[in-house]
Amino acid sequence: MPEGRDIDAIDASTGPRHVAIIMDGNGRWAKARGRPRLFGHHAGARRVREIVSSCPDLGVKYLTIFAFSTENWRRTQTEVAGLMSLFRRYIFKEMQEFVKENVRVRFIGDRPRLDDKLRGLMDEAEAMTRHCTGTNLTIALNYGGRDEVTRATQRLALDVAEGRLLPGDVNEETLPKYLDTCVLPDPDLVIRTSGEARISNFLLWQSAYAEYEFIDTLWPDFTADIFTELLKGYGARDRRFGAVTA
Ligand code: FPP
């Protein structure tokens, strides 16, 4: 924790327990420096470490980050291959660190389209951190909210067709059990960096009542201090979940 960060202003009982982040702006950050887009992604990966490490002090028990969307395959072959290589190296390199920091790692998204090596590393990271009880880090990789709901509906339909679930029992409690996020609470706060005010198919079902923060900072410039400031702002909000308070 760098000196001077005012974490006292964050009340663990009112601060967000689950924060989800759309890490945007790596490309523009690199362009501003006359460097290739992947340079920005590498800088972005370094920020992930800093933000994950800041979670315990900030009372953030769950952190979910959007690393690669089902739409990101439309980028150039060079960028996609570079990102996949970055993910492989990142997971391989960080696994021991996660264990040391008591971080439990999970992945959400559609895995079959990812290469075998990456999938193997993802399985390994999940297995190695299964016993960790600190921050729950969920990395969304080849993830899309609509894709997730579609895959969930296919599994649910199979259970109905094979008699394990009655159509009348499909409700707001049973459906989320089929989502990739079934073991996670819903996010309280969704942050998007880089000045874009869109949710881009991220956690569509889960964010129904989340608060949103859209900030101009590009992801590689997003520091733990900026994160702390955003969380302070969250504590001051009055979340009513559709109800009226006096
Ligand atoms: C969006 O910026 C960012 C991505 C599509 C990739 C996110 C990946 C990282 C932050 C890298 C590391 C993550 C992990 C988990 C190792 P953009 O490329 O759309 O930026 P732009 O909008 O400025 O072009």
C-alpha cells in the first residue's frame, strides 16, 4: 500500500464486495507513445497485478476483469495471437504469485475456442489456487454476456428435456446456476476505463443492479490510487434495488 492512500474512508460494510472491470484503452495508450498495440496490452497486464494486490486492503473480495471478448477475435491476426501469447505467459508467470497472495483464480467464458496450451494453463491455475481464501479473481477470456446466457440456456434446456428440471422451476434463482458465474455474487460496481460509456456485452445478467463508473483514464494508467478513489465514491451511494427508501 503506497504511503498516503486514504483507505480509512472506505467502509468495508458499505464498500463494494464485487468489482468488475472493463479494461479499455490499451491500444490508445500505446498509440500515444508511437508503439504497437501489444505494447499497451503488456502495460495493461502489469496493472492487473497492482489492482489485484490492492483488493484485500480495500475490502474487495471479488474482482472480475474482462480480458478478451467473444467479439475480440475480429481484431487483426497479429493482435489476437499476441494477446493469446500474453495470456499464456501471464498465467504461467503469475500462478505462483497468486498462490502466495492467497488469490483464487477462476475463468469465465467459452473455452473450446481457446488453444489447448492456454486451456491447460487455465485449468492448472484454477486447480493450484483452489484452496486460496483471499481475493477471488475471475478472468473473463473469450467471454460475451449473450454467449454465456445462450450456453446456459442450452444446458438448461437439456435438463428440462431429460426431466431433471421442470419448466415451471425455471426462475431467477435457477437460471443463474447455469451461468459461468454460478459461484460468484453479482457485481456491485462495474468500472470501465478509457472514456467509453458502454457495457460491451459484459456480465449482462449479473449487472442488473450494479453501479457503473465510466472514467477517462486509459487502463495502463489505472493505478491502485485511482481504484481507491472510485471505491470511496461508491460508499457514498444509496443503492435501492428498485425499492424506495425514506
Ligand atoms: C481493451 O483495450 C483491452 C483488451 C481487449 C485486452 C485486455 C487485456 C489486458 C489488459 C491485458 C492483460 C490481461 C490479463 C488478464 C493478463 P483496447 O485494445 O480495446 O484499447 P483501445 O480501445 O484504446 O484500442
